Amino acid sequence: MKHLFFLFLLLLIISGCNTNNPQERIPIRGEVTLDGKPLEHGEILFSSIAGSTPAVSTGSFIKNGTFSLPAKQGLIPDQTYSVHFRSIETIQGVQEEIEEIKNQTRIPYKTRNLIPPKYGAKSTETVTATKKSPNVFQFNLTSESDKLK
């Protein structure tokens, strides 16, 4: 009987440690616009502000101006996160460049990020998720120059 109790206790401990969401992350969703229009495609990255424990970095694709993260990949409540954005567009080169690239067997295109640097690595955007639901965030990005402000 004593062994049965310890076996039950061990199973209880193991099942308690084997949760799908050990950090109690919460789902989030939201919208991203660029110059007032939904961002067609891109990526959004959430990173814990320095000193947060545990440190978390997670992200989602943006499609037709919306993003979502299920609880398993979501944010830890009451932590503040920096938010970074990226949206890559393919730019076709001029004909001479394409011919040169063909001769060198390189890929005949260039890319550029549609999101201004102030929302990329230099972003000052932050969010804090809470246990209350829903955690819906709206990001209204602009492509106007920082010098205009």
C-alpha cells in the first residue's frame, strides 16, 4: 500500500510538470496598419524588456493586417515587451542587372523592408499583456520620416 501511495504521488508530480503551458502564457492578437492601411504581409516580434524573468522572445506572421499568437506561444502576463516589425518586398532589377546576375547564376532580385527602421531594430514600441481577456493590440505605423516630427 505504501508503494502504491508513492507511485500515485510520483504520477501526480509528473503530470503537474507536464503541462502544455508551463509559463502560463496568454494568447494575444491584433492589427497592424502602415499609413492607415492594413499591412498586407510581414512579421511581428515580441521580446522581453531587459531584466524580465523569464526572458521571452516570440512572434507571428502578419497577414492582411492581422496577427495572433496562441497561448503556447503567447506572452507572459504582466511583462513588458519591445515590439519589432518587418515586411519584406521583392524589387525587380533593371534588365542589365538581370543579365549580369544570370551570367553569375545569382538570384535576379533585390529586397527591401517596407517598415521604416524606427519600427525595426530601433523600435520603441512596447506592450504589456494582462491576465484579463482579450489582449488585443493595435499598431498604427507610419512611413513618414522621423525628421518631420
